[in-house]
Amino acid sequence: MRDAYHEELDSISDGLVEMARLVGSAMGRATTALLDADLALAESVIAADDKVNALHHDLENRAIDLLARQQPVATDLRIVVTSLRMSADLERCGDLARHVAKVARLRFPETAVPNDLHPIVLEMGQLAQRLVSKAGQVIATKDVDAALELERDDDAIDALHRELFSHLLDDRWQHGIETAVDVTLVGRYYERFADHAVSVAKRVVFLVTGEHAGDFVAAAESASAE
Amino acid sequence: MRDAYHEELDSISDGLVEMARLVGSAMGRATTALLDADLALAESVIAADDKVNALHHDLENRAIDLLARQQPVATDLRIVVTSLRMSADLERCGDLARHVAKVARLRFPETAVPNDLHPIVLEMGQLAQRLVSKAGQVIATKDVDAALELERDDDAIDALHRELFSHLLDDRWQHGIETAVDVTLVGRYYERFADHAVSVAKRVVFLVTGEHAGDFVAAAESASAE
């Protein structure tokens, strides 16, 4: 029974890695759709989120089923509960990629982001994609050092977010209110996406380093709280 | 053992009701701080969020401990897993109330919200507070009919949110970019707060009406997804 149990646990982990891959790809494509005003690409990102949601619900059902059938305790229990949380984080990343794609669709055939802000938004999108890609690696490899890299990338996203705001609040802003609203929301979507990716990695770190449930929950929650 | 188990489950439920009360009060006070430019009140909301976070971590530890010690199955297992999710929803409501208070603090001694938008923002704040108050009642009473009321209130918040945007995007907007950014973010905070409150109520409904885990997860998640 223990072997079947650990096989099922591995399979849940594989599902989380696949979710990370899907939402990373979605955010990359959403960013391209946003900057290129590519309606077809935006629509495909919006439609593809259903697959992420289906994976999420499947993983949750399997995790709950595993709790019921195998009644794990101690570390094994914490791994399953943490998997539920990581699945919720990654599902939310999918929503945020879809939100970015919806802004692209709303403003088509215009681009929602003015040309002078393209480099910042492009870099935020690339960093967000890289963050969740690394989070997927951390789930697969349990590599704690790689997890710590995510914090640096997240700092870089926060710096870009501040730079975006400094443009918005500059007296020379010439793009009007609608664009300011779009840029404000898009900036927030990238920031939240990155927070959830960091939260996933932190949850793995605290499982691996064997902190008490309370501590790892606290650290992961504080990462996802802002 | 079963009695001790159900006592502990009741105590977790009481903790969730207390969290709902705290975050409802926080959002009410944050809204007052925002509209009155009351720095001391804003600071108190920001500081008080620590208590919500502490309650959240305490509830999570107790729920995980309960899973380990009592190894519930079927409905009992779903109640504990759902409690973990409701605690996360309410913790996030606390963050969002704190975010509103931080906008108030940032713009002090000015008010972040222009006078002509005060009625809309006041009503969003009142509805948000009422939603989470009803969600707390639903946790306490398991009253499915009351839970359905939350959907109507959430529709009212969404309508106010659209009205806020119509002001922002009106050519006659005269409040500048900084205020547009603040109003955009604040509107989003209220909307997300309401989504999490509705999600809490839906989770209770699906527990009570006895749907399969997958279905109640799906419904609750789709409520919290937008």
C-alpha cells in the first residue's frame, strides 16, 4: 500500500509541474497578445484556462481521495495538504494570465500598453513566466537553492512594478485615463502572479527543510499576502 | 473520541466566524479611513490584520492536527479540508481590507477618493462588510437560503464596480492620473473581498447540500476565480 501511496503522491506532483508549465506558457502568450494586440492569441489564452482549472479540480479530488484512503500522518499529511495549496496557487496564476489576455482583447485592435512602456511590461511578463517555470522545477526537484532564486526574481518584478507606477504618476503622462487604468490592473496581475509562484516555491522549501506546519504556512502565506 | 472530534470541529467553525467578524469590521473601518482621510484609523486597520493572520495560522494548525489525529473520512474529511480553504479566503479578505487602509494612509492628509465618488465607494464598502458578515452567519448556521442572498449582494457590488469604471473612463474625469490609479486599485480590492466572501458561503452550501468534493470545489473556485 505504501508504494501505491507514494506513486499517487508522485503523480500529484507531476500534475502540479504540468500546471506550472501551462500557466507559465499562458502568461508568456498573454504578454505577447497584450503587446502585439493579437486577438487570436488572447482568445486562445482565455480558452486554455479551462484546462488549468480542470487539472486543478482533478488534483484536488485526488488529494482528498488520498487523504481518505491512506490517512497519512506527519510529513506525508503535510505534503498532501501543501499540494492542495500549491494547486490553488497555480490555478490562480492561470486566472491572472487570463485577466491579462482579457485586457488585450478588450482594447483590440489598439494595444492597451503604450509603446514607451512595452519594455517594462515585456520584462515583467518574462520574469513572471520564469518565476513559475522555476517554481515548477522546484516542485519536481525539491531543490531548495533554486527556490531561493525565486525571491530575487520577485524583487526584480517588484522593482519593475514600481517603475511602472513612476511612469503612471509622472506629470508628463500623456496616455489618458483609460490606459492608466489598464496599466494599473495589468501591473497588479503580474505582481500577484509572481507572488503565487514564490508562494509555491516557499511551500516546497518548508516541506523539505522540515519546519512545523505553522511555520511553513506562515512563511508561504506572508509571501502570498501582498 | 467522536465527541472530542466534533467539539474540535465546532471550535474551528467558531474561529472562522470570528475571522469573518474581524475582517468585516476591518473593511468597514478601512472604508471610513479612506473616505475621511483618517490616518489613525487606517493605521489601526493595518496593525489589526496581524490578529487575523494569527487566527488563520492557528486554525490551519488545528485543522491539520485534526486530520492527523482523527483521520476523518467522507463528509468529515471534506468539512476539515473546506475549513482550511475558508480560512485562506478570510485571511485574504483581511489582506484586502489592509490594502484599502494603506491607500488611505498613502494619500493622507488628502482623501484618495474624490467627493463625487464617495457614495459609490461607501456603498461598496458597506456591501463588502455585509457580505462577509453574512458569510460568517452562514458558517455558524449552515443556512443555505442565507448563502444564496450573498450572490445578490455580490451582483450589487459588481454593478457598483462597473459604475466606478464608467466614472473613471468618462471624458469629464477631472481628478488626474494618481486618483484614477487609486480608485482602480481600491475598486479591485472591494471586488476581490466580495468574491472571497461569496466563495466562503458557496463552500458551506456545497458541504451542506452534499455535492461531491469535485463539484463543490469547482463551484467555489469559479466564484473566487474572477
